[in-house]
Amino acid sequence: MPDLVEGEDGVARCFGSEGNPMRSYHDLEWAQPVADDRRLFEKLSLEGFQSGLSWLTILRKRENFRLAFKSFDIDAVARFNERSVARLMADAGIVRNRAKIEATVNNARRCIDLVDEVGSLASYVWRFEPDPANRPTPVSWQMVDSTSPESTAMSKDLKRRGWAFVGPTTVYAFMQAMGLVNDHLSGCFARQGVEQARSAFRRPG
């Protein structure tokens, strides 16, 4: 199949080579459905930090980000202040971009408002799950778009609510990672497992 990579273990994957942290991320995390608010907020935040960078760069720094942002506890991040931002700007273990750091703090505060309104971040994001019947199984990365009507709609609504660094491309990457869509390529060993997980997954809300 085009774009599949067969590893030394004989397993066909969409991405991820031996010794590269992207392999375990591909095998164990990418596209597995998630309903935990903290994990959803973490991923949406890290996708914002990825803007202009590679996901591998962020993945290698993920544990540092977790330490810096209190494990992405939404209430804790919402309490960050200017002193917190200054601390983060001095932390070489993360991406020291003031606009992205301030956006993460802002988004935590906006997330609290959203949860007060709809019950949970999970119940909000899963409202935007595309209909799988309208999504053909991709056989190559050329079939996988960087946005979708649903990611554009979520992006627009989040921006209306005051969120930042949540453009349609960022939101679609978030949707791919959190299992709202299954973009594992046809022939990738992980695709069937993700489909089974999505079938068994209880949608929040």
C-alpha cells in the first residue's frame, strides 16, 4: 500500500520507525478515542504549540510540558498568572513562545466556562465527530485532508468562545489524535484496532 512503512518487525504502519518515539505514539495512542477532559485539553494545547513545528518536536518535550503545565489540569492552568508565564518563558524544556503560553492559560479559563455550560470538554468536542459513513478509508496520505467541515466548525465555535491557536488545521490534528476520526491508512495494522475501540467507545453526553 502507498505510504505504509513496514518495520523490521514485519508490521505495516502509517508512520513511526524503530527507535523513534513516533512509533509507540502511533501504535498505542494515535486515533484511540478519548473522553478524558484533561487529556483532551492537553492535546489541544500541544497541537497549538506544534503550530509551525513538527509533532515529533512536541512529543519529545511532552513530559516537560506536563511538568510545566501541572499535568494540564484545567483549573490549575487557569490560575496561572504573569509570574507563571515568566517561569514558563524561562523553561528550556518546552517551546518558549509567549503567545502560545498565554493562549494555553487563556484557553484553560475559557474551558472552565465551556464546561460550566455543556458539562464537560469531552461532551463538547464529540459533538463534532464526523459521520464515518461519509469518510472513505484512506489508502495514502494524499487522501487525508488537513481540515474538515467539522474541524472548521469546531474551530469557528472555539474562537467565538474566546479560544486561541485553534485554527481548523490544529483542530483537525486534534480530532485525528483523539479518535474522532480514524485516519490510519488501509493496511496499517492499527486501523482495525482503532475501529474496534471506536465501536466500543461510549460517546460522552
